Amino acid sequence: MDIIEEYINLFEDYIIGSIEDIPLQDCSVDCVICVGSVINYVDIQKAMSEFSRVLKPNGILLLEFERSNSAEFLFTKKYAKTVFMQTYQYNNQTHYLWMYNEKFVLQLAEFYKFSCNKIYRFHSISSLLFRFGISEKKAAKYSKLDNWLQFLSAFFAHNEILILEKNVLL
């Protein structure tokens, strides 16, 4: 599923739509994969509600997002803030992303009846280097250290992947 047909029309059974209003029946899918920081561009509450609605009981949501807990915001008022809007330049365009605190996303997931099975954080050292003036391109080379630095990632990582499971309703 995508909002732009040209991005997915080579696949069978593609769907044009928004994650804020998914054109599928309730409890109709086993897994939702939302990556590429898509969740940072939309209303996360609407999207989480929709993910919960379309997933079958015990369905899996793989959710990737950009964090306010990032080293990019260290020593600023934005660091670890619940939610705020951040402007970026990418591919000669201005992008407006909602940045979320990890705790907020986990609380929202719990509200929508998800339990968290796994957390993986990445872009830890690269976000720290970027914060202190190293170019994004040069800093990105250090992403290969992310696996070794998971124990520090809660304080520095720019991105996070959550593996969430929709709880069975009793």
C-alpha cells in the first residue's frame, strides 16, 4: 500500500491509500510493515488506530520511526520531548517530520492493544557525530557499530524499529 500509485503499481494486489484510513476490512491482515519513517509524516494516533483495526489478533506490526531521543537533539530543548515538528532538507525538498519520544510511541502502542516484543535502535554514533558537526554522509559510515552499541542506543539512536504484537481480546 502507498499513497502514490507509481511507487507500487508493479506489484500484484497493490492498494492506493493512506495509513490514516486504510482501505481494508477489520482484522484482515497478519502483518503490517511501516518503515522508512512513514509514521513521522502522518498523524501517529490515527495510524496506530488503523493498524490495530486491520490486524488480526496476534498480528505483527513492524514500526520504524525517527526519535526525539536522538543525539541530534542533545543539549537542546527538543531532546526527548514527547513530540515536535522538525524540518529537514532532503532531495532538494523541505520535509516536515513529527519526532516522537520512544516512551510516547510505546504508550500509544499499548493504548491500541499492542505489546512490544523487540526494540532495535540504530543510527546511534552517526547521530552523535552529526550533532557535533560531522556531515551526514561521513557520520553514516559509523552505522556499522550500531549492533555493538545497543546498550547506549536509548540515549543516542536517531531511528528505532519496534516489533509489536496485537493483543488477543479476551
